[in-house]
Amino acid sequence: MTTAALGTQQGIGTSPQRPDGTLKVTGEFAFSSDLWADRMLWGATLRSPHPRARIVRVDITGAVATTGVHAVLTAADVPGAKRYGLEDRDQPVLAIDQVRYAGEPVAIVAADHPETARRACAAIVVEYEPLPPITDPVAAIDSADTVHDRGNLLRHVPIRKGDPSVTAPVVVTGEYEVGMQDQAFLGPESGLAIPAEDGGVDLFIATQWLHGDLDQVADCLGLPASKVRLSLAGVGGAFGGREDVSMQVHACMLALHTGRPVKMVYSREESFHGHVHRHPARMWYEHGADTDGRLVYVKARIVLDGGAYASTSKAVVANATTLGIGPYTVDNVLVDGYAVYTNNPPCGAMRGFGAVQACFAYESQMDKLAAALGMDPVDVRTRNAIAPGDTMPTGQVVRGPAPVADLLDRVRAAPPPPDRGGDLRELPGGVANTTHGEGVRRGVGYGVGIKNVGFSEGFDDYSTARVRLEVVGGEPAAVVHTAAAEVGQGLVTVQAQIVRTELGVDQVTVATADTTIGSAGSSSASRQTYVTGGAVKAACAAVHRELGRRIGRDDFVLQGGKLVTGEGELIADLAEVLGDTPVEETVEWRHRPTAPLDPLTGQGDAHVQYAFAAHRATVDVDVELGLVRVVEIVTAQDVGRALHPQSVRGQIAGGTAQGLGLAVMEEIQVAGGLIRNPSFTDYLIPTILDVPPMRIDVLELGDPDAPYGLRGIGEPPTISSTPAIVAAIRAATGLALNRVPVRPEHLTGT
């Protein structure tokens, strides 16, 4: 039986216009912060000013007496479970007897105006007994003073492969540090909760995981899941920061308490306190190689600061550790990864999910090794590059294409960028006329990275899709419904492309994602096109089978609203076969299973798919002023199959820009547990003036285990771009630069 349709104009492999594209460009797209309802109240949150303190008392009298206030709620008012969390339910809905990070919610207010709600929050009196915050994750591992009763070590992941006592003639070591990066999405946390007649609540929310939210929200509200209905509102960016619950439970509590719709919208400063960030990391590495440059062993210790609550830290440290030596073949590996509780802001999912931190360290080590051997930095990488059939440090065999050496060769072979000429605006700091190029040096650097795709370690990773084929206005049309969150990556477009390809109809509607259908999992881990795309494809195949049952044959394809033979001979008109009885099929689809890691050795088939990308960066550095300008970035990435080629290139460019930010500017400054720069004035992200021209080389080698052969693409460009840029800065300056982001004082020594 052939299920693929023929002759679709906007199916997979094409780049149709995204339905949300024009609306977003013109400012007409409705984001979650634009939601409105009759009789709507506004919610606000009172947050702790202390990173660690006991709560002695909370006095809400002044807030309750404020005119226009309809509800003031504390931990005592949480109707169900007092705590929530994606993996560990360790985070209070509202602080109970103590606060563990600065910005932790203590009370919530609903009022008839947002300013009134904020004034009421200010009128709440909280008496704290401050405690010394635990802020050093390395010291916290063995400390008797603990953030939580169970201790500060959240998870230890050991990887043991081969002989840990083996020696090598060439050894390089290094200590590396990655700062705390923010997802910096432009749309702040926001949503609208509306109480329902059945005693439940309808929540319209910007999120990455509708069913993940549902499980936690319903539990905390003390309601059955059937009475908590979530619908996806317009999402203004995510990158991992919306995978955790933020104001979801709070808005629903206020709505149920007041009997009126409640809207909550965080300010930008509040957003910095209201979501998780990328884990800061400290890493110690030792690489041993023979005199030909082949790796003999790698040893590493990776410590991730998880902050006050668990979020996804257990999974992040597993990624950092299992991928901790990079896309290289090494017979002997000893790696230990630690996720640690502190009183710093909570950390969790962010694009790259642990692989970013490790890649900066192991790629810095590969450059050190090349220097020690007197080898070209690309040659030392390609000599050790992993290939199909090789084994990872976990013992997992690499399946499908693994073109690491090819990717490196491609970025190296690209022509160099043109000389800057005499235009001062092309110099670092030149726009401000701070230099005429006296201290400017140019450098070139390389990076290559590896990322797992999808959820790992035996997680039941699946997606649900419903496809309905019917006649509308005399023409066949399809509706596809999933709970997959469109967070700007183009998933709505891809779902429609798959249906057009599989069912041969041009008219396809993608229903709003909500929890009336089964889970699609999270829009993270570069998994949605793979898993939800696989579910949509499988649902289309089920529709095809039902059509075959109706006509009594299965040797047909769907083309332009008709059922035809493989040779194009007409069998029947699709509209006539459907008549007044649509075909609707719902399918749960899973990728091949993964397995947990052995807790003692870290061995196991933990990951479903690996993705690879390589970068070459060219930079100009003013060594006197400490200013950096990234001149050009060349990147090559295997995407398996480009379902929407334009979006693929956009994802690669965007991910690379985010890696650039971590390399040279992005860091949440935390001192004593307090965020010092919670604004886009002081937390700097790349603008159009910072992002250089990019040359993007897309390979489509095809993964035989994946739908259409595709490979997750969203995260790899963020992973290897950072070390490539820092390597280029090192080449220009001769400095070690073992920390990111690289700051001006790191370059000038002042």
C-alpha cells in the first residue's frame, strides 16, 4: 500500500507562507498578553526580596482593605497540592514557611485594575528572618547547610567506559565556566483564567507543554483534570523558559476564588524572576591523546547550579554528562555530572539543555590539544570524529548518519569573509568612533557539537494527533488537531504540510492546540516535528486505511482530491467517497524506545537520535578596548530532511545568534543570590547590528528511523556556535578565555 499523495503544491520539502507570519510582522497577531474578557480582573504577585529567609508572619489586612481588591491569597488558600514541579514536586505554589530564592511568590492579588493589584501587593506586610544564602554550587555538594531537607545534591550522573587509569603521552587540562543565560523571549509570562459553570476553569496560556501544565495545575487546584481545560494562547518566544509553570496556578486560584476571569501579565523585571534560566556551570576537563592526535581518554567533572528548585535539572545534567565529551570516539571515559540545589534563581530548560555548557568545555579542550600537538584544530577534530556504528560513552551505538568530519570540512572549505576595507563602521566600536583600528586583530575559530533529540532515559515520549477528512463547500478538506505548542518554530505550518502530502488535499486547517486531545509532549528537545509530525503522518495513514476499507482496495494514492492508481489512473473522486460521512482518526505515535542509564556506570541506550552541527567564526577584536565584532559565521548542519527549507534555515540562524549572545554578552548577573540586571537595558541580547552575515550549509542525509528521515534542528546551532566564536577570539588575542560570556575586562585585563 502507498500512503503518500502525489503532486501536492505545499507539502513537505516546500516553503509555504506561515499562517501566522504576516500577522506577526504587521503587529496584528494576538499574543497571550492581548487576551481580554468581560468583567476581567487583574492578578499580581508579591515576591520575596530575600534569597533565603524564614517567613515569620504574613499580614494581608492592608491589601484586603484596598478599594478595588477582590482577593488576596497566600499558601493557606491553595486548595490542592501545595507544591508542583515538572520532575520533582518540590516548588511551593506560594511560599509556605520559608523562601528559597529572591523573587519566590509569597502572595497573589486580584483587583479591578493592574495598578490597584500592584498597590495591594505593596500593602502586604511580610516579616522575614533572613538566613545566609547558599550560592556556591561546588561548596554546596558536601555542605551540611542545605536548601532542602534531603540535601543539596539533586543528581549525580557517572559515566564509566573503558579503563579510567590509562595514560597518554599528550595531556591537556582546563577549568571552564559558563554564566547564567536567560531565554530572553519578548513576550512576558501571561494568561487568562476563566471560571466555568461546572466548577472548573478554562485557562488560556502561553506555554510549551499544555498537558505538563494540566497535570500540575489540576493537582494544585484539587480538581480532576477534566475540569481544568487549557488552550494555547499566542506565544511570544519560549526557548525552554515556558516549560515550567509560572503564573498558571495563581491565575486559576484567583479566578475560582472571585468567580471572575483573571488575567496576569508579568513585567519584564518580574519575568526575569518568574522563569528558569540556563544552568551556570563549572567544569574540569582532562584530555589525553597519542602523538598522532587520537584521543586516548577523557576525564571530566561537571557541576550545574540548579538553583532553588529542581525543574528539569536531573535531565539537564544527564545531557551534559552523556554528551560531555562531544561528537568524538574515545575508548576510555570517566565523567561525573552533578546538579546541585542553591539559593540562586531556579534553572531548567533552555535551548541546548546541558549540551551547551559541555560543548564550550570540550571544544576548548580540543583547541588546547591541537596547540599542544602543533596540529590544525579542524584536523584534530576530524581525526577523532564519531561515525556511524561507533559507540558513545554510554555504550550506545550511533545509528544513522553522523557526518561530523564532513560538517567540519565544509565549514573549513568555505571562502573567507572579505576584508573590512576602510569603513570604520565595520570595526568593533567603530560606529561609536572609539577606534580607527589601531588595536584590531582578526581571528578564526571552529566548533562542532552533538545534541540528543527527544526525551531520553526511558521516558514515554509520544504525541497524539487527530486528522479529520471531510467535504467542505463541495471540496475535500482536512482538519488536524494536536496539543503541540506552536512557540514560533513553525509547527502549525509543518502539520499542514504533512497532511497535504499524505492526503493530497490543499485545504488544511490546524485546530487550536488544547487539552481536549491527548498529550503531544513539550515543544522542547528539538522533538515536535519528529514526534508530533510522526503522529500526524500516522493519523493520515489511518485515514488512508479507512478510505481503502470504504472502496474495498488499498492500492491507491491520494492526489488533488482524487483516489488514483500508482500510474495516475482515476479510481474515485474523494468527495464522493466521503459523502456526508467524514473520516476521523486519532493516533498516539511513539519513536523507538530509549532506556535508563545504569546508575553506577552511566551505560544505556538513553537517547533516540543524535544531531550534529559545526561552525566557523571570524571575529575582529580590539585588544586595547576589549570590544568584539563577529564578522561572519559559517555553519553546516545535517537536518535529515528539510520539511520546510526556509524555516530550517531560520532555525539555524536564530540558534546561532543565541549562541553568539552567550559567547560575548548574555549573562544574568547574580550576586549573593540576587539578580542585578533584570531588564533588557542591562541584560544584553544580540541585535541586528551584532548578528553577522551567515553562510548556512544544510545537509539532508536522512535518518532511517525518523519520519521522512528528519532530524531535530532547533538546538544544535546554539551548541557549537559559542565555542567557535570564543575560539576565534582566542586566535585573535592569544588569551586562554575559559569563561563565557567573554567580557571586555577579560580581553584587556582591567
